[in-house]
Amino acid sequence: MSGRWVLRAVSLAVGLALWQVLTVTGARVWLRFDQLPTVVEVAERFVQQVQVSEYYQDLGSSLARIGLGFLLAAVFGTALGVVVARSRVLEDLLQPLLEVVRPIPAIALVPIAILLFPTDEQGIVFITFVAAFFPILVSTRHAVRALPTIWEDAIRTMGGSRWQVLVKVVLPGTLPGVFGGLSVGMGVSWICVISAEMISGQFGVGYRTWQAYTVVDYPGVIVGMVTIGLLGWLTSSAVELLGRRATRWLPREARA
């Protein structure tokens, strides 16, 4: 395990070194690296940022929006995915509407969110919810339909009720698929919440990154991008860790 971490650290160091060399020398190899800030300039700007309270206020705003929107999407996406997969009547009733809305990019709903919700904050949470909702819904639906029917038949043969089938078979059996959808949903929700903050937010990492661009603070833009990447990585890793803990009773192949 230590060898893998060393390899990852070396990969990151090589990337940073290459970035520094290309920007310091002002290289123009089709791409114009002479316009980008150097690693040192970005590091200096990052040190300045972490000493200002606004930076942590932005972090808190973005994390709160992600947390609320993603939690709502996890609850409703999982529940609706199970219901649609288990009931033909509800599938016929809800599936057409869901399939019409699903291809619409969540960020394209920003104008609708501005019209629907009384505050920008609620609109951004709504965009985050929509972004995560459909990956979770689709993954859950496919996971339920992929369950071997012999599992349910075995429970029913022993006198199990529909509720026992749901609790003992469906929910545990779909956990790997559900957490796969949660992981994808987390990544997509970060993309959309940052975009929504740039368009209509007043606080948040996306808003601050766009503000840095408007005042030609390119080191600040890179700091915002790095912050977004770290937040996305940490939250996705947390979801994957929770998934491994929740499915540790499964064989390794099933967890994967």
C-alpha cells in the first residue's frame, strides 16, 4: 500500500513540475502556457486565501448546498428507483415523465429555478438535487431489476411478506448499485452547483472563482479550481468509503 501512495505522490509531483517549467519558460507548444500563472504564484495566492474568512464562508456555502441537495436526491432517487422497478403501474405512470426530464442538463434549469424559488439559495439546492437525482434513480432501478428472482422466491416460499422481501432482499441486494449511483451523483452535483453559483450565487467556491476571473485574478481562478477538485475528491471518497462499509458483508467481486 505504501508503494502505491509513493507512486501517486510522484505522479502529482511530476505534473506540478511540468506545469512550473512550462509556465516559467512561457512555452507555446500549440497551447499558450505563457498566459497561465506558475505553480509558485498559485501557491502564494492559496496561502493568502486560506487566511481570509471569506474563503471558509465560501467552502461552507458550497458544502451546505451540496449536502442538502445530495441528501434529498439520495432519499428520493433511491426510493423512487425501487418503486418504479417493483411496480409496473407506477412505472407506466412515472417513467414517461422521468425519461422526458432526464436528458435535460441540470444547469439548463437555472432560469426555471430562478422563476420557481423565492431565493437564489433554494434554486441552487434544487439544481444540485436534480443533478444527483437521476444518476441515483437510474442506478437503483437497474440494480433492483438485476436481482436474481430466486432470492425473492426463496423468501416467499418460506412465508415472507412483501415488506420482508423489500427489507431482506431488495434493499441489501441493491446496495452496490445504489452506491455506484451515489458516487456518480456526487460528481455531477459538484459540476452543477459550481456552475449555478457562477450564474446566480452570492457566495460559494464557484461564485468566488468567477469573481476572480472577472477581475483578471488568474492565480485566484486556479485556487478556486483546485479547491473544487479537492472538495469533489473528498466528498466522493466519503461516499465510496461509506459504500464499502455498508457492503463489507458482500464478496469482493460484488462490492466492485
